[in-house]
Amino acid sequence: REKGSEMAPHVIIVGADKGGVGKTTISRTLMDYFAAQGVTFRAFDTEAPLGVLKRFHPDKTEIIDLTKSDGQMSVFDTLKTAQVTIIDVRAGLLSPTLKMLAETGFLGGVKEGKLNITVLHILGSTQASFDEIKATAALVEGSKHFLVVNHANDASFLGLSDHLKNLADGVIDIAKLNELAAEYVDTAGVSFDSFIANESNSAVMRGYTKSWLYRAFNQYDAAKLAQI
């Protein structure tokens, strides 16, 4: 993404049809990533009425109900206010959200170059989660679609076949953050980059967090998320 260039707004949808796969952790790393890139961004937390993402990024996050038209308008009628809009989609809402985008013509806007949409499909460790891939791929025509393996929950993944990988634009692999470091950051209730920057925090915990976040950033660089 070139600074100063007029590019279509970019919507990143972070979701899964199952819960407990670490969607909010991914959204948090994305917000730190775009901040580091100097990209204007905002986020929407669809876990209404109480959203976890807003706790860590209160100034950049709005809690909405994406199943209702006023929530949909809050997001999609205001896309030009930021270069990147991140939507942390609550469990079970990924497929309905993609269908809504098709019905409202936003997927058509992607084909016309008016909008960029990237779907980050967070996978669980079960076969059922893998079965979602085909269904999701069928709904994202014209958009970028990445499968995200998030090791935050120590899941033992069955492995992605080449067939499943070919249904997406790539695979993003997010390592597991040291458990104690993750606990320290969550207790602090701040973003990962703010925790790292605060020298009053443990140097060891900051070190674990910084190296982990750097690896996540490398994955996003490889997927060219800041250039879409």
C-alpha cells in the first residue's frame, strides 16, 4: 500500500463458524500490525453487547450487532473513513455475514474495484472445522480468502490437505504466545504493542510478546495484507 495513494477501502473479516478458536487474538494482532504499517484502521466487535476486542483497543473499536441492518450500516456505509476496517465476527456469524455481503452487493463492489475484502477463516482442530472451508470458499468469490491456523489453544491440528489449501489464497500460521506472557497482557488489558512498549512491565514477558508478535507480522507480510 503506497502512502497517499487512493485505494479502495479494505475490509478484513475475521471469523469462524465455531467458537473458541482465537478470533479476537487474531484481530488484536491485526490492529497492532496496521498501526505499525502507518495505515488508518478501525475495528468492529460483533460480540454485542459485551465485546472483548473493545477492552484492548477501546479507542479504535465499536461494538455492533451485525445481524441487524443498523449495525450493518454502521460498518458498510462508512468504509471510506479508514483505509482498513477489521470486523471481529462472533462465532456462527461468518457464513451469514458473507451471505449478507452478497445480498447487499458488496461482493459485486469487489469485482468492480470499489472495495477489497479479505476473509481470515480461523480453523479449529476438528474435521468439522475443515468441512467449513468448502462452504466458506463458495461464498467469497472475488474476495481474498486465507485459512488461519491459530495455535493459541494448543490444538493438535489434523493437517490441511493440498485440496483444502487450494480452496483458499493461502494459509496464515500463528504461533502460540507463551502462556504466562498472554496472561500478563490480558491482565493489563492493553494492546500487545502497548504492553511491549511499557518498560514497567517484565522484560521477559515483553520479550516473549515482542518476538511472537513479530512472527505474526511476518505472516501478514507474506499474505500481503497491507498491500491489498
